[in-house]
Amino acid sequence: MSDLVGLVRAVQANYYRVGLREAAKGVEELLCVRRARLKKMGQQVCVGDWVVVSHPDWQGHRGAIAEILPRRNQLQRPAIANVDQVFLLCALADPPADVHQITRFLLTAEGLDVEIHVVFTKADLVSKAEQELWRDRLHQWGYCCAVLSLTQGTDWQCLRPHLANKITVVCGPSGVGKSSLIRHLTPREDIRVGAVSDHWHRGRHTTRHVELFPLPEGGWIADTPGFNQPELPQDPQQLAAAFPEIRQRLSKDRCLFDNCRHDQEPGCCVRGAWERYPLYVEYLHELETMASSGLASEHAPPLKAKTDRQGRQRFEPLLDPKKYRRRSRRQQHQHLNPMAEEVLDSEL
Ligand SMILES: Nc1nc2c(ncn2[C@@H]2O[C@H](COP(=O)(O)OP(=O)(O)OP(=O)(O)O)[C@@H](O)[C@H]2O)c(=O)[nH]1
Ligand SMILES: [Mg+2]
Ligand SMILES: [Zn+2]
């Protein structure tokens, strides 16, 4: 008999909602726990994972995740795996578009090495001139973008042809219309949308977890919680590669030094009067300061600078043995929802 394979649509506490690749016995989705063996191996299940399900209970719509199939890629924040493309949503007003914030989201998305579509929402709140300004700006940076309203007209339909048979993650700051877009694209009423705060013109973090929704044209789209300050890539060399403007310059020309940081070095072909160059330098310095002072960002270990045999500087995580030591199984156990996992251990 062939394996029962499904896609993890959402993670809630220690339960996983798994949409089956092919409906079986009239059932499309099973609520699953993770097999104890996976837990022992420290394998985390993530939204977007393709998994093998065992022990299906067709009446109770329950099952257990026995195996995680290999991941093609993975985003840490929002946490999702096997992404085919990113829709980065930004509002033109309420909350206002911000060059720093958009750039940080773009840098995160670039790390996945998949197609990125930038979508500006709330076009109904700004002038045509402002819409054009942002369109031109993104074009200069090296991105195509759509400018549309999710509350007036049906311009958002232009996004449909890009979605079929793919896993698309919609990310961006809070209040920009991620859930509103998904409500339009999927025939669902149960997706919550929240008003933007009157006072701060910021979103209210209405969406609290990542969830994949099936699309009528085939494929899946993920709603994600908005957040306002994505992390920078950890490695300064990754940082340069995440700017299309730098990639484009380096495809045509070479810097004098192979290990050029594109800052003050002589003979640098990247340095120049392009809009986001000062941002690149600012982020580069931020990463280098972090690395040399051992200061870590909130989620990542600190970096140490190392010089390799060719004289290039590389950054590696500096692990504090105490902080990153694996906790004993007993310690780990205390953090798990005892019910779900215990039942599983005894049942399977
Ligand atoms: N005027 C206008 N309002 C919009 C548009 N798109 C979304 N909104 C409104 O913006 C508010 C926030 O929309 P949501 O869809 O909840 O935003 P979100 O990005 O999902 O926000 P979080 O879940 O907090 O991350 C709601 O009141 C929407 O009705 C638009 O194109 N124009
Ligand atoms: Mg939302
Ligand atoms: Zn250079």
C-alpha cells in the first residue's frame, strides 16, 4: 500500500492539521500528533512540510505524523517550509510604506532563492503620483510590483495567474491586508481581518499563526502574522547577494579585491549613487559590529569573524556551550504538552 502523504497546513500546540494529498474515504484533512520517534530525534514539524501519516482514524479524522519528507527550503520567520514564491505585501498608507522595512522583508525573502512578487495595497488611499513613485522605485531596485486596492475594484485578480499549483507565502507588516487578500483569493469567510489602529496607523497583529489555505486553481497560499522588523541575514556576504542592484553590478563588472566589502575599498564597482547603497552600508556595519562585539540578534547566536586561507573574512556562529547545549530528554519533556505526546507514546 502506498504511503499516506499530506501537507502540514497549520500547527497548534502539539497538533498538526494535515491536508491529504489525495482525499481518502471522503476525508481531506487529519488532525495529527507527531510520532514519539520524531520527537526523540528532535525533528520539528513546520507548516509547509510534506509528511507521511500513519495510524489514520478515518471516523475521528485523526492520525500521526511518522516521517517528514525532505524540505526544499525553509523560512524562520514566518516559520514555513517548501515555499515556491513569496508575495511581499506593503501598504501605501495606513501603515505607510517604509524603505527600511520593505528592504528588510526583501532581504529575508531573498534568502529563500525563490521568486518574489511585491504587492502594494491600499492604492485607494493615495494619489496616482504616489503609486507611480513606489512602482518606479521598486523597479529601480530590481523588482516588479503590483499596485492595487483590496477594498475597491478587482485589480487583485491580476495576482491569480501567478498562484496555480504553487505554495505561496504572503508576508509583510501588520495591517497591510495579507488576510484581506487571502479572503479574496480563497472562497473562505473564516479568515479574520482587523482594522488598523486610528492613533498609530499600525496593524493590530490580527493573524496569530501561519496557515496554508487551498486555492481554487490548485496550490496553497499561506497567511502569516505581520511583524515589523525582520532580522538581517547573518553573513555580510549573504547581505550583498541579497541586493539585486549589487548582483547586477557584479554580473557586469569586478571589484579590485575579491573580498571587497563594497564599502570604502578602492576599485569597487558596487559603490555608487543608487538609492539603497547607503542602506547596504548601514546594514553591513550593523552586522560587522554585531559580529565583533559578540552581540547577538534576538534569535541567532553571535558571530565570530574568521579569515580563511585566501584572506577572505567569513562569519561563523559563536556558540556558547552552556546556552546551546542540548537539554536532557527530561528537561525537554517538561516543555511539551504532556497529553498529546504521552497518548501517542502509549498508543503507537
Ligand atoms: N482602504 C483600504 N483598506 C484595506 C486594503 N486592504 C486591507 N485594508 C484594510 O486594512 C485592515 C487590515 O487588513 P488585514 O487583512 O487584517 O491586514 P493583515 O496584513 O492581515 O494584518 P495582520 O494580520 O495584523 O498582520 C483591514 O481593516 C482591511 O479592511 C486596501 O487595499 N485599502
Ligand atoms: Mg492578517
Ligand atoms: Zn566592491
